[in-house]
Amino acid sequence: MFSFKQRRRDHLRAIPLPPSWLKIIERNMPFYRCLPEADQRELQGHVQVFLDEKRFEGCQGLHVTDEIRVTIAAQACLLLLHRDTDYYPTMKSILVYPSIYVAHVSESMGNGIVIEGNSVRLGESWHHGAVVLSWDDVLRGASDIHDGHNVVLHEFAHQLDQEGGEAHGSPILPCRSMYVAWARVLGMEYVHLQQDAAHGRRTVLDKYGAKNPAEFFAVATECFFEKAVQLKRKHPELYEELKLYYQQHPAELPRC
């Protein structure tokens, strides 16, 4: 079973992207042009596998086009470069809304108290089976590669975090020796962001990351790819941990 899946993936990765798909990536994902040619080729192969294995569903009447599928896939696969990957194994579907949407939420406050209500969302990552995205915000996040906001990178970072169970800001790391430094650095940086947010101080990292460790990892991922130079300068230890995890060095990309 595994060998069949691996052979199929190897075959798909060797197939050149259709020219129309490549044009979509080049138009909608400026970050792609920053990548070395070898990384561009690797990303194209990952996109082939991703689109073969994942199902896209339009919501609120949205018709899912190749532009939607390819734009989302290319950004999601950016997180997979240079790494052993099983292509987000627990995620089977991507639900795409035309724009921001309202989701029903419930939150346990302890002592048997549960607060329920509605929340306006740009996207969300479910523990089993799906990622939900706003198409308008997918395009907006992809078009500006220096603002530190990218809903696809954010939600798929949650998927990586969830591969080992519940999301808690500690994805499965490449080697066991990394866990001590990861816990120390990300734990320290999370506390610092909480303090900065509480005192209204300006930060490189979006203050939404102060909500909990899972959101901190997702926000840090956005910042790592989109504000790499600033992150490396202001938070060098955090940048180094993310560089080791993602096996990428975006601060050194020559064309960004």
C-alpha cells in the first residue's frame, strides 16, 4: 500500500505542470518568483500530488476553478519544501468561501460553563479532515508577500501542528534533539508577545499570536516567510528554530 502511494507520488511529481497552472502560480503567488529554480520545480511537483489527493468544495455558491485550486495548493505546498512529507495526511478537503464567513463557535470556560456564539472568519483548520478558507483573503494574502499575513500559510501551519494530535504550537520536529530548544525559544517568545500585546507595544509578529501557543506558531510561520529579514533581526532564536523546522532560509532569498 505504502509503496503504491509512493510510486504514484513520484510519478505525479515528475509530470510538468500545465502551462496554464504555472501562469496562475506566477500571477497569484509573487513569492514563487523569489524561489530558486530547484525549489520552483520541487514546488510544482508537490502541487501535482496535492491536487491529486485533496478535494476542493465551494461554499455559498462558489464555483471552484483551477485558479482557486492551484493558488491554494501552491501556497500550502510552500511549507513542504525540503522536508519529508506525507502531504497533510489527516486533511482531505478544502472548503472555500467567496469571502469572509460566519462560523458558529463554542468555547469551554471551565466549571461546566460553555460560551456559544458566531464568529467572522477568514479561515480555520479542523483537527480531522478539512481546512476552510475565504477566497478573497487567499488572494489578498498571496499578493502581498511582505505584510506578514497569509491565511493559507496560517491554516496549513495549524495542519502541521495537528499532525501529532491537538494543536499546541509544537509540530512533529525533524529530530528529537530539537524539542528542548523549540520549547524554550517558542515558549519564551510567546510570553514576550503576550507582554508586548498587553502593553500595546509594536511587534514584528501579529499580536493574534498571543492568543495561545497554537496561534503563535501559525503567526510565526506567516512572519517567517513574509517578514523574514525583520524576524531574523528582532527574534534571531525564533527565526533559527523555524529555519531548522522548515528547512528554508527566506531571509537570504536573493530576489525578495
